[in-house]
Amino acid sequence: MSGQPLNVIQVVPALEAGGVERGTVEVAAELVRRGHCAVVISGGGRLEAELNDAGAEHVRLGVGVKTPFTLRHIPRLRRLFAGADIVHARSRLPAWISHFALRGMPAAARPTFITSVHGPYTVNAYSRIMTRGDVVIAVSRFIRDYILENYPGTDRERIVVIPRGVDPARFPYSYKPLPAWLDTWEREHPRPAGRFLLTLPARITRWKGQEDFLQVLAALRARGLDVQGLLVGGTAPRRRRFLRQLRARARAAGLEQHVSFAGHRDDLREILSISDIVFSLAREPEAFGRTSLEALCLGVPVIAYNHGGAAEVLGAIFPAGKVPPGDTDAAAALA
């Protein structure tokens, strides 16, 4: 970007953990670094402080709350959008609210509307809004193909593939955690010397592959390999039952002493860097596969199912790590 500074507004449901939220903060920080004005409208969350530290502005507004009362924010959004050059919606409900706000503005004063398709959403009229931007960003070739297949009326000229990226300064090759971090980690998660650490970073939900990961661990243990499994990812209240089921499965498989549940962590870079192998075993194709790219940037090998965005990442950087989707035996054999 060059010329006059731009006023760019990103609209997301919240600023908690997740690839969309992390990407929102990173884009805002880069806009500020380049001399532009960056504003994020969201319900807030743990990444708010980082956004403010980067010099961006945050407007707390519940644009991701699924209730008819959210429509009351449209007039305020319209005021916030006045004078903006770009409005970038990164989720469906914020996109609809932004669309209604923009539609009420004079055409000559209306900012460019950008939508980012971050996942293979359920195909319906509600999701169609993500294909109605003046520019539609697809975060992978897989997502571009998903759009064209499921929304054939979308003008393919408006779709731009911009893969989500990783800041190499944040995830440098051969990164080593600070000794103080290592000391704390080893106290909290003791591991016998020489035991290999295998990590699956993903929020706790059935389709993310935690059950497959336990199968891989069990197969490796059956071969006599000394491995420790680590599941890193937060658990939403409605997923707590599934977490209990995972713990029960680990006990039934004799893995109780060989798998740890770390929950949500803000130090994923450090955890990935001390892992011997990182896994991506999502049962459904993922839009991109950010944690796979983060691990590979650090120099840590990745084993991933060969579908979706993760397949694109490994195909470009580490094709030897791809295994057929759902084939836990192949994943164990490759480890």
C-alpha cells in the first residue's frame, strides 16, 4: 500500500484465541506500521491489549452476539464507517451487520467492503454473505474451490487467494525458549528424559482429531516407543463432556501417564518448539492450517491429514508429512 494513509476497519465477533482473531491483530499491527489507521470492532477479549499495544484502535461492540438485538448496532456502525476506506468483515454475523450498515450509506461515501472466507461454512443463505464482498478473500485454494463449487454465482474475478501467514520474526527457525520458561514448563509437565513429545494443537472439539491422536499414541506405545502426547487447546463449556470422554479413552487405552491435557495456552510457540513432532489430524478439511505452518517455520516436523489447507501448507514445505485422511496407522508409521 502506498500514497495516502488508509482508514481500515476490521469487524470480528471477539478477540479471544483463534486464527481469525490472531490474523486480525497482525493485520492491524502491520497497517499501523505502514502508517495507516487501523480500527477493530469486536466484543473484545484477551487479544485486546496486544491490539492496543500495536497502536490500533479497538471499539467494543457486540457484533457477534446471535440475537435480534444485535441489529441495534447498525446505526452506530454506519457512523463508524463514515470516512473509512475499507470495511473488512471476517465472520458471518459481523458481515451481515456491516452489510446492512453500508447499504444505508450514500453510494459515493460507501467504503470498499471486503469479506474473508476463513472456513467451509455450512452452505446456506446465511453463509452467502461471505461471498458478497466487493473483494472476497479466500485463505487457501481449498476455500476458493469451496466458494466456486457451492456459490456458483460468485464472480470469480472478485475472489483473491491470500493464504494466512506466519510472522517469521515471531516463529523463527530453530527457536529456543528461554531457560526460565523451560524450568517452569518442566515443573508443571514433568517428562522422563529421552521421551519423545508429540503435540496436537487444537481446541477441544470432536472434529479436530483428538480421538485419532490417542489412537496414534496407543499404536506407538504398542510398538514399544517411549512417547508423550500433549493436547493443547481450550475447551468451550459445551465441549466439556467431550473432554471427559477423551480423558476416559486415554485411561482405557493405558495412556493416562503418557498424555497431558494442557488447555488453552498463550505460549504455543514455546510448546511447538520443544515438540519432536506436531500433528494436524482434523477429520474435516480445515481452511488453512496455521499451527502446521507455525511448527514448520520453527523447524519442527508435522504429520497432517492430506486434505484442506493443511495439505497445501505441507505440500509447499514438507510433503513427506502428509498421510491419508483418517488413517491413524499411516500417521503412526510415519512418526
